[in-house]
Amino acid sequence: MNFWERVEYLLEQKDITKKELAMIAGFSPSNISKGKRENSFPSAETAVEIAKILNTTVEYLVTGDSSKSSNTFQNDSSVYYRYSKTIKNLNSIPADRRKLIETMIQDMGGLE
């Protein structure tokens, strides 16, 4: 994950929109998409402000590693990001089929 992918993950976890983050931090919401596409970083001041808003560290946003973030969180966030589209699509599956999928995953030891 890059800086902006971590930002997007944390935004989703905290139920904050890109537009809200941009408004609070003082930058254009399009900077997120552009930064993600170009794999670029914001200014140091903006990165600090984003980290404050998301209650994380700049180190975590830049590297994915932080003394404030446990290894479990980092691993979970990476897995979640990789499968987030699949997870969201589960909501569109009829409840009876979704239950079968959940049961199958549990049987494989994937859900607790």
C-alpha cells in the first residue's frame, strides 16, 4: 500500500469522506486520487495534518510501519485493502447465499 491507499483505508475505518478530510486538512479532494495515481506524497505539513485527523502517525502513512500501529493492525489493514472490493460485494449477494459463503469461510478457519 502507498501513502494514499493507507489514507483511504483509514478514512473508511473512521467513516470520513475524502471530501471531509480535504476540507479539514485544507487541500483539494482531487489530490487524493492524483497522489494515489502518481504514487506521490503531500507536503510535510499536509501529511502531519492528515495524520492528526486520522489519529495515526506520518510514519505509518508513509511506510506502513509505526510504533503506534501494531503488526496485527498493519497486517489486517493490508489484507482488508486487498479484499475490500470483495467484502463490499458480499453485501449485494442474497442473504441465504451470503450465509453459505460465511459458513464455508468459517469451516476453513477464516472467521472467528
